[in-house]
Amino acid sequence: MGLDERLAEVSDLLGRFSLLEDQYRSDLERLVMVNEAGSILGYFRVGTCVFCGADPEHQHPGHSQQEATQLHVAVQAEAAKTTALLTDLLPTIADLAREQEESARTWQAVKDNLEALDELIAEAEGQLVPLRAGLQELLDARSAVERGLELHARIAELEDKRSRLDGEGAVPATRPAEYIAARVVNDFDSVLQRTLGSWEVPAVDNSGYDQYNAEIRAGGRTRAGRGKGVRSVLHSAFTTSLARFCIERDLPHLGFVVLDSPVVTYRQPVKSTPEDPDVPDVRITSTVVDRFYEDMLAFPGQAVII
């Protein structure tokens, strides 16, 4: 915009200065004509003076020549002044002409660059057209993921509230002093199930910790409702799983466990008595014993097994 304005301004000045140059040159030509005409009139015409209007009887000798000389001097002075003005004007016109030429070249270069940029923009817009549909799909997918994350956070919050409410509604004698968040219990349950799976303990699927009864449930039954062999295995699994859970997550732990007779073999129970009740359960095979010791070799802490 500034280049266009300057180019228009220079063009306007050149037009005006060209007219002024023509005027100066026309004035100089008229002055030459006046000078020549005065000389002719002064020398060849007799009668009333053409310069001052004096009659012949009032003219002194050489009057016409003196008047012509004075006219010549006046014409020369005016011509000198006009010539000086023209001399000052011509460099200005030349500078403006050069500036006009440079501005025109610059304007043309800018115009060419703009046209090239317009072509690039048009080409880029053409390339963006097929991508806009994909962009909308990505935006929709992002919105769906964000909604899913919000739902996940909401579910975790509701699980925490449910755990708190369940803790408040449990029996006071068995309710823990502080409830454990559901997501923490779920993480521990996964470690416990992984441990029992590594040991290949039968019939203890869906194992988990019941924080409100401070008990392990496995295969739909509590640990207390199991036989001695399974109770011992579940106790050992809980102890080692808790250690693994804490060590793997850099949580406070002693760093070692002590297990007393962790994998005793199953024996046929004797007749139950009120003093020594026993509940029949699945058989703890030698496979469980072998898998137990193999798994303990990879225990992240120290294990003392009696």
C-alpha cells in the first residue's frame, strides 16, 4: 500500500514539474522573441517611441537605441532568472524519474512475488482439502477419548466413594480404621492372582482381598473356609504378594518375608471336633510345591522359608 501511494505521488509530481518545465521553456522562447522584436522596432520604426510612448519632438538623439538597450537588459535579466529556475528544476525531475523507474521495478517485483505466493497458497489449500475430512475425524476421536477419560475418572471417583460408604456401613469390629481405595485393592488383587497362577494352585480363581473382613477370598470361598493346606498356601501368597506389591511400587516394606511351612501337603482330615475343626479341600500337589519354589527364586526381596 505504501509503495503504491509513493509511486502515485511521484507520478503526480513528475506531471506537474513537466508542465512547469514546459512553462519555463516557453517563457524563455517568448523572451528571445521580445528581445528580437524590440531591437527591430527600436532601429527601424520612426515616430512615437514604442517603449515609452514619447513623440518624436520630445525624443533626444539616440532615444530609441537607449530604450532598446534597456529592454534588452530587462529581457536578459528575466531570461537569466528563468534559466536558473529551469536549471534547478531539471535535476529534481531527473531524480523523480529515477525514483519512479525504481519504484515501478520494485512494484513489479512485489507483484510477481505476490502472484507466486498466491499460487503457492492455492496449491496448499488444494492439498488441505482432502485432509480436512481426516482432521474432523481426528477431532471427533479426540473428543471421544476425552469423554472416555472423563468417564474413567468419574468411575474411579465413584469407586472410591463406594469403598468409603461400604467401610462406613461395615461391622465396627471388622471395619478397618482407614479404607483402602478400590483401585489400590484391584492392583493388589492382580498381584495376588498372578502369584497364585504362578504357583498353579487349583480352584482358587477370582482371588482377592476383602479389606472390610481382613480376609482373602478365593474360588468363591474365604480363606477361613478352606482346609489347612490351602489356608497355608493362601497365607503365603498374601504375604509374598504384599511384599511384591510394595517393592515394585517403591512403597515402605521391610524387604523380606518369613514363611513357616508354606506348602504343606494335603492330608485326609480326621473327624472334625469342636476343638480341632477341619474342612475338606482340594489337594495340594507336588506341582504346587515345585512352582512355589521356582517362583520364590525370582522374589524381589529376601525370603526366609522354614
